[in-house]
Amino acid sequence: MSYQWCLTGQAPRRRRANYGVEALKLFSAAASHPQAAVLNLNHPGHYLHWGVFQISLANLIVVLAMVGVFVLALVLPFPGHGDRS
């Protein structure tokens, strides 16, 4: 790469890769499978507002599931740690 752009003040032009054909092949392959998308994700997300806090409904569900798994890990006993007589 030449450093002549430092002298001229113009950044060198970069070549753009042509990913159009490959992206079209991947898209058509995914669209041909009936189970490509279980849910229709072609709509804007739902957001919940509470004061200055804003969170999407999908992220809130994931956070609540993680908290639930954490609480279960604290409450449930480890397997094999019963009372030994």
C-alpha cells in the first residue's frame, strides 16, 4: 500500500467485494427450506418503557429466563448430595 495519500491528503480508494451473487445463493437456499424461520421476524420489535428504561420484549424474556435458571440453580440441590447414613 502506498503512503502517497499522506502527501496528497486523499485516502486511497478501496475495492469493493462483489458479494451479490453469493448472498443471493444463500438467501435462495434458506428460503427454499420450509423450516427456515419458525416465526415471522419481518416486523418491528416491541419495546417496553418504564421511566428512562427501555427494553425490547425479546430481551426481557431472555433476561427473565436467565434469572429463573439462576434461581433454580441456587434452590435445587446438587445431585448425589443427599443425607448419607
